[in-house]
Amino acid sequence: MSVIELTEVYKSFGSVHALDGLNCSIREGDVCAFLGHNGAGKTTTLRLLLGLLEPDQGNVSVFGRSPVKDGEAVRSMCGVLSEDTGLYEPLSVYENLIYYADIYGLPRGEADRRIHDLLELFEMPDKCDLPVKGFSTGMKKKTALIRAMLHRPKLLLLDEPTNGLDPVSTMELRKMLLSLVKDSHATIVLTTHNLEEAQKLCSKIIVFRHGRDIFTGNMDELQKHPEYMENGVFSLEKLYLMLEGGDGR
Ligand SMILES: Nc1ncnc2c1ncn2[C@@H]1O[C@H](COP(=O)(O)OP(=O)(O)O)[C@@H](O)[C@H]1O
Ligand SMILES: [Mg+2]
């Protein structure tokens, strides 16, 4: 089943064509990476999927619904990690999480169990009562990712989840995402500049350039492709450099 369908989508901000005829289709259970340079239209696409922006032209469908007309229903099925995490810094981890659990309408007992389990899973139960304010970027991202998962969303939209993290935090967060991929049947869309991360986590990639999809591929098919091999192993970096017309050829 298709979870996300974008057909010939256009979106401009003044004279900037952020999306310029984008097509993409993401199926249930896909873990899809949006790749592409800064300004290619990745974040704009995520905002369209959540109904936070309206397309100028074209069709956007999430779970068969219009995110603009059916915004509340669509957003209730989504977990979101935005680039700026959007946490309330003076509040503790628990207070941040329970605030959202209330918004999602989770009963208090169930919310407490879920928060407890996720803090255990992400190896931060000792941080529960600490204010978010003093946290590193990595800890803030982890907290925001837990918040995004509280209501067991069917679709997770993660905008640059590992951007700005040091290598250890990146590895930890990647581990979290991997366990998420294994444990949940959720569909995940993430944007990243980190090709290694996309290769390790994702089943599908869509490469954006100037507001269009210039390449879509399923990882299991790409991995068999002799052209993208480096020393006998699939290399997303090589594929990406070929697309960018770099020195991968
Ligand atoms: N709210 C906005 N107002 C004006 N321009 C915007 C706005 N949002 C995005 N843009 C522009 O649209 C283009 C695509 O941006 P974005 O989707 O954020 O790219 P990406 O996430 O791939 O880096 C960029 O040129 C950006 O400056
Ligand atoms: Mg972006």
C-alpha cells in the first residue's frame, strides 16, 4: 500500500521554485531517505506532507488523504522530528514528553509506561527529570525523537535527525533509528546529507535536485547493480557522485 503519493507538485516562495514538478511514491514499511543539496526542496516536501504548506499545483496524498483538507487526521498518524527539535528548554524530559502525550490524548498510565519504555530503549532513563536546557544537541534530538514516537505513529518524518551531532551521538541515534526500523512497522522518511547513514538505514532513496526527484531507487535493487560497486561492495557514495556528475565515474 502506498502511504505517500506526490504527483507533479509545484511550490514557490516568491520567485523561488522550491518544488518544481516533484513526483514520489513511498510504500508502507519503506524507510526512505530524501537526499540532495541544501535548498533542493526536502524540508518543503515534509511540510507539505504535514499540511503545514499547501502546494501551488499538483497532488499530495498521505494515507490516501489530503494533508491540507484532512490535516488533523494526517498529523495524528505522523511523528515529526523537525530540525529545531521544538522542545521546551526549561521543562524536564518527562514534562516535555507528557505534555505531548496529553496533546495526543494518551491516558496518563499508558503515557507513563510508554515514556518509561522509550527512555529505557534509548538508554536515557536517568535523564527523565533533568531540564532539557543543559542538554547536548544529541540528547535533545533523542528526546525529540522519543516525543515523535510516543503515540506509535504509522509515519515518521525526520528532518536531518543526525545533523550537528558528534560521531558518537550520530552512532547512538543511528542505533536508535535502526531499532525503530526493526521494531515498528512504521514507514519512515528522513532527510540526510550523510550517505553512510542512508545506506545503513534505508530501503529506498530519492535524490532531489532543484525541487525535482532526479533519482529514485530501492536499496536491494541498487545493491546488485555492478555500476555502483566499489571493491565489490555497494557504495551509495559512488552512485551519488555519479548523479552529481562528480568523480564517481
Ligand atoms: N518559508 C519560506 N520562505 C521563502 N523561501 C523558502 C521558504 N521555505 C523554503 N524556502 C526556499 O525554498 C527552497 C527549498 O528549501 P528547503 O525545502 O528548505 O530545502 P532543503 O530542505 O532541501 O535544504 C530554498 O531555496 C529555500 O530558501
Ligand atoms: Mg531542509
